[in-house]
Amino acid sequence: MTPKGFQFSAVKASIKPWNKEDVGLIVSQLPCAAAGVFTTNRVKAAPVLLDMKHMKGKTHRAILANSGCANAATGKAGYQDSLTSAMQVAELIGCKTDEVFVASTGVIGVPLPMEKITGAMGRLNAWLDVNPDGFTRAIMTTDTKPKSASATVTIGGKETTVWGCAKGAGMFHPNMATMLAFIVTDASVSKTVLKTALKDATDRTFNRATVDGDTSTNDTALLLANGAANGRPVKAGTADYKKFLSALSGVCASLADQLVLDGEGVTRLGEIFVERAASAKDAVRVARSIAGSLLVKTALNGGDPNWGRIVCAAGYSGVRVVPEKMELYFGEHCAFKNGTPTDVAEKTLADEFTKKRVVMRLVLNMGKAEASYLFSDISHEYVSINAHYRT
Amino acid sequence: MTPKGFQFSAVKASIKPWNKEDVGLIVSQLPCAAAGVFTTNRVKAAPVLLDMKHMKGKTHRAILANSGCANAATGKAGYQDSLTSAMQVAELIGCKTDEVFVASTGVIGVPLPMEKITGAMGRLNAWLDVNPDGFTRAIMTTDTKPKSASATVTIGGKETTVWGCAKGAGMFHPNMATMLAFIVTDASVSKTVLKTALKDATDRTFNRATVDGDTSTNDTALLLANGAANGRPVKAGTADYKKFLSALSGVCASLADQLVLDGEGVTRLGEIFVERAASAKDAVRVARSIAGSLLVKTALNGGDPNWGRIVCAAGYSGVRVVPEKMELYFGEHCAFKNGTPTDVAEKTLADEFTKKRVVMRLVLNMGKAEASYLFSDISHEYVSINAHYRT
């Protein structure tokens, strides 16, 4: 179920080398407040640079997205192409150019095929509809399935919906694990509050999930709120805000989950909870160090309850940890305590570590802060996809 | 060729589950100055903790090393075991306990088999000899070959030798890529100067080489200088120091090279030179980010000249870089300049990228500093070794 007042369309424009949807459009009938989170990479693709500029506007109406070409490392001409496509959408639906966001994912270093984008405009407009399925497919690259999620809450007596879709874990050529997420809601939220909510939600979800640790040139999450539910405005610090944030976070968490599970060659998910850290920053650093360790990821691939690698990755995280104070649990079973392994049977630990989703809990006993991280294993398939996709 | 006044021995003590040398001893006839570099991991193995304490002594005589057991995550009992084995060596060769260093590599979380270590002592002493070959084998774990290097320089008219050996890239159970390096020289060098020299040499070599980015609980590099060449003392800031540092760095560089090339499942080496960075720190961060990128490592595995991944990894290094100013070369060929790919033929770039050792040069044009990093690819074999070694 999608929020009131949003329409979607998708077209097969032959940007991808096979006959699949590759350009999609989201349009709101009403002007929206918008918030965005963009890649922290210093090398930013043209659509990211354009969106960061357009984000300064007050209202927004549409998102144009394409797969098959990232429009990255394309210089000034690439920026002009992104701008031109935004202008075309603005003309099509009758709004200002800076009310349109654009997003691209796919091969880098080649120009956006503008004749194909331009040629798709008429159909994108004609086919606008409340069904978002085509759009969710149009942003896919090496994703094996479309990813979407929704949540409904009641705000001021009005049913309010948050819906989002995402693509992840791999452009087909070259793969840079670009993540795009587009979230729309019919809640009434000011730009300022929306920005806070998106940051809160992404910090806990997308920014705590990793496949291979590489940060793409194109990573983008956009959130549009059009108020079409006619609920009362969501104000900061209210019960309404909590409800809205909870719905938004739920959608983001589901999308992050789907992204990692559909990561390239992923066979198993790991979830590390770091507890009783001295500070939130410490907790995140330890969790990220474990989630990013190649040795932990390969152990996860092999279903091997290799507690030593997890303790070791905590040790080199840069955070002050004391091995003698640590406790490490797989599921409910303690594998490491008092600086030494426990006598829990290897078989018991292995049973936890061969689940599809392995839950690990590292208690540092240094304070009261906590954080979690979702991550994937690294498999033969991952190496194959990334080493040989040109062959 | 090994330096004057050092002897080596090795014994098969059945700590490793196959019939190979697994305990080794290096003894200097004369008291040595010593320097050491130890893992920065907060979780340090017992032998590392003991060596850091013994390093406070003025003179040193011996290094006892074993493979097959890391004596890590073994608590207070493990520390006592390391201390006991150092005491046994001290008694054997007639020196103080704190003149003996110990090093262990292998399985973690299990106690050092003290009866086997103790049982080896007599033979270790009886078999001391100038031939170091047995010792270089005794420290191997998943290494496929022993690694050693030497250099000779003339200091004050006297022929002076630096010799070292190392093991790397993998304990057999579990693999934590522990690196051990032992370097001995007959130069006459004070403890203070030796410390500076070892830091200088390792910063440029061992600390600029990576297989999988994990930092072990046991990493150790030890350097002993016994002055047996009868050359004049090497003083800081002199031509002698430069000569000595050059010999030492040469030995460390050769060992680092051998370590990476013999890394688990390694099929190809990458060497990234970052030039014209704003600061040395920036240069190192950019080089490390590229050397550590899984996507760059898999591209290296596939022999794919994927310039986009290298530019991208520089972009997320945290260093301020400007894509339009960057130039990226594979061998002599420029792949990326002015923010876009050049028109150099894909085939030309691929020829560079399928060499056994791929040289990449990223010119940032932000200043005058530079740094380099040596790294390996990540292969199917790496995943297999690390995912399935228990099966």
C-alpha cells in the first residue's frame, strides 16, 4: 500500500542491455517537503551533486531514477545531463526544475544516454499510476528481486502511510554497491522535522548495514512527505513524531534487511549487538569493526563459531576494551568470558552459527551504551561477481 | 648469510599436528640491544605482554618462538606459561629471564603445551648452529614457504650484516593473519637508535602491507643487535645510520613482499603509490583505503583495470580529494584524468592489470607528500581457507 497522492511509472528504455524497466518516475500531486541523505564519498556522481542543490528548495514534486548508467565520473557534461532530465520532468508535470530530484545507478564513466531518457518521458507521464511495482524494478541492477516496505500509523485520527523502495548491493558494471532508497509518505511534516527524522532513521538502519564496506559515488536516500493524509502536522518532540519516526524506521530497517540479504553472493546474515560500551560512539566503532572484518565474514560464510576473530576485531577497533571484562554470546550461549573461552560445547555454538541469521552479542562491561550492525558473509560468489563481471 | 655471533635451532615438538619443526630458538653469544614493534590490538596474547615487559631491560640474548599454539585468550595461566618458557631458556643459556623474548603463533584459546616446550629445551640448546633454515620453518603456520632476507653494508670499514625471517598470513586454526618477524644484526647500535630504526623501517614496509586488514593479537617484530661485527657504533643522524637503516629497510621490505605474496589464496600483488598529497598522513590514508577495498581487491583478482573502484576508494578515504584534479596511472598509462576516463584502450590497461604485480599511481595534485601500500587480491581460495578450515 502506497501513500495517498503519489503516482509511479516505469519504462523500458534500453539503457540496461536487456529488456527490463530502467527508467522510473515518482510524482506527488501535492507539493512535498523533502529530506535527503547522500554519499559521504568525496567523488560524487552528477545526480548527487544536482540533488544536493535542489534540496535547498522549499517544495518538491518528483523523483526520476534510472538504472544502467550511474552518470558518475562524467564531468561537467554529466551534470548538464542530470539537469536537462530534471528540466524535462518539470515541464512534463508542470513544476520548477529544482522541485525534481534525479538518481542514477549502473556503469560509471560513460555519459547518460540522453536520447533514451528523453524518449521515455512521454510514456513515464502517461503511465503514472498508484501501483509502484514497475518503479521498484526500474531501479534494480544486480539485485535479484525488487525491495519495498510500508508501514501505517494513525496521526491525528488519520491513517498515514510510509512506503519506500530500495536497490542495493551492486551495479552490474562496475559494481560499487550503490544504494538508492526512495521513501514517500502522506504525513504532513515540515522540512526541518523531516530532515531530523530521516537522519535518525538512516543512522539506525542503512548506516548500520554493510556488505563490503565500500561507499559508492551515488548512494542516495530521499524522503518526500506530501501531507495528503490530511493528518495534523508532525511536530518535533511529540508523540506524533515518535509514531512517525517508528513507522519510518521500520520501513528503513526492512529495506536495509532486504538489501543485505540480497547482497552479492550473500548466503548468511550476521547481526552484532554491542552492549555496555563506554559511549555510543565506542559501541558503533566496535560493532563496525566486527561487521567489517573479512575474517568474521568468512567465518560466517563457513558457519564457523569463530569467537576468536570477533574478540580480535573488537580489539583492533581503536576502542579501549578489556578482554577480561568481555562476554560474547552466540544466541543465548556464552562463548567467551573472563578472557578465555567457556566450556560450552562447540556443537552448541555451531548450531547458532549455521542459522540463516546469526545473532551475536558482545558485552563490553565498560558502560551503558549500545549499538548494532547488520552484515553479510563473503562468499565465493561475491568474489566471482566482482572479479569477473567483465568476462 | 647471517650476522656474526648468532645461532639458531629448531625442534619438532609435535605442537603442530604434523611432523614439522614447531619450536625454534635464536641465541646471541654477546648481549644485544633490542627493539620491538607489537600489535596495536587491545587484545594482546600472553607472549606479547611478556615481551613488552622484557623490552624494558637493557640487554637481551635470545628469542624462543613456537608455532601451533598462539597462547592467546589464555588468561593468567597463559602468561605464566610464557614466563616459564622464558625462564627455561634463560637457565639453558645462562642469562636473566628478562633477556629472553618469546613468540607464539597458531590456535588461540588453548593452553601452551608446556610439557612439549620443556621437552624440546635440551635439543634446542644442543642443536644451536649458524644455519637458520630450521628456525625459519619452525615459525610457519599456513605459510607455504619459509621467508628470509639479508643485507650487508660496510660500517666503519667492517662488514655488517642484517638478517631477518618472518611468517605471515595465517594461523591454521583459527586464521588471524599473525605476522611474526625476527631480525638480527651484528651492527653495534644503542637501544635508542635501534628503536628509531625499527620504527622507521616497519612504518615503510610491514605497516604498508595488507592481505585482509585484520590485526592479530600476536603480531610482533623483534630486532636484536649484538655488535659482533666490531664496527663503530651507529649514531643517530649519521651516514652510518642511513646505511644501517637502508639495510634494515631492505630486509623488512623483502620480508613484507614475501609475506603478501604468500598470503592466503593470493594470486596477484597490487602496489599503490599515492603522490602529490596535501600531507603524508593524507597520502597514507588514501593508499590504505585503496589497498583495503574489497572491490579493488576482487578487481585485482580478476585482472580487471577497474579505475572507477580506485577513484571511489580514494573518495571515501576521509581525505579531501578533488576528482577533477586526480590522475590515475596503471604502469605508464593514464586511465583517469580531468574527472573522466581517458581514451587509453581498455586492452592496454588490461595488459597492465593482468601482470603478477600491478603498479598503480594515483596523483592527487593537492600538495607534495607521498606514500605507498602493498596489497593482495582476494580470491576464492582465500574465502575457502578462512570459511572452511575446520571442516
